[in-house]
Amino acid sequence: MRYYWILEDGADVSVSERTLPTGCIQLVFHRGKRLLLVGKKESQPQAFICGQCLNFSDVMSAGKIEMITVVFQPYAARAILQLPLKFFYGELIAVDAIADLELSILSRKVIEADDHETCIRLIEQFLIHRLYRFEGYEYNLKRISAVLHQINEQAKTNISELSETACLSSKQFNRIFLDYVGATPKEFLGVKTIGFRV
């Protein structure tokens, strides 16, 4: 996990914000009113996975907002969600649509919890439990971690160099990177160029 962030706003007036791509998959819980997706004219789900995206999106709040967001390291959500992250690309997928009973139970507990500390404790228990079950994938996790380290350390790099770092053919590297990070290496490098350190 990279970090948590909490948003609270009790303003009666609508506030509009622009969100930018971060290079990280996020797990979001709305404990108050949900944000409105301006372009789609619909509210975000109560609890959802925010996949990799390449473009900004505009959101609007109205009423009491209370959000808790878990921001994963770019390669780590694969271990927790136990699904290829390519399925979340460019999407906000409701937790209840994933058919993951443990995650659905967690979202209900977080939404009903009394305070933020309880929410964080519940989330961390869930994350630790999931990590114990993530076996057999560590070798690819290490490869992708090494690739992301190279992306951060080198101002300019290319996909051929990154596939060599991962000790994979170009085709294998693209497939595994997409499954673990949720975007192709080329798309991810595009997000990196906007200045976000992953």
C-alpha cells in the first residue's frame, strides 16, 4: 500500500474538482454523499475500485462528503484483488460487481464504522489477510517492482530496456505488466511523463 487519504467536506454548496491520473489503483469507500461524475452525470459507486486511467475526470460534491481511499503501490493491487488489473483499466468498478464476498463485507463494515481509526483497522486486517494468500506470484511481483524502480530512477527509458530488466520477452513483459499494473508499459510511461513519481 502507498498511503490512505481521507476527504471530508460538509459544505452546502457544490464544489467541482478535477482528478488527474496517478499511476496507482485505488480502493474508495464513500461514507457520506457520493461524488458526481460530471461527464457521465452519475454518482460514483458507494465503494469501488478505480483502475488506471490516462485522462483527467471532473467530479462534483454536494452535501456531506466523507471518503476513505486506499492508494496501492502500482504493482500491489494485483496481490490484494487477486484479479488481473487489466479488467479495471479506465473504469470505476463497484465492489459489489466484482463477486468478491470478503471485499463486499469489508465495504459494508467500513461504511458503517463509527470513526476513521476503526475503518483503517478493518482495511488493514483485510489487506494483511489477503497478502498471506498471495502465493505463487512473487516472482512477477519482483520483476514489476524492479521495472518501476528503473522508471523512477531513469529520466528516460524505453520498453525494450524495461523488458530486459524484467528478464522477459517484449510480449511476455507487456502481458504481465498489464496484469500487475493495469495499463500497458507505454501507457504507464505516459502517466509518468506528467511528473508523478510511482
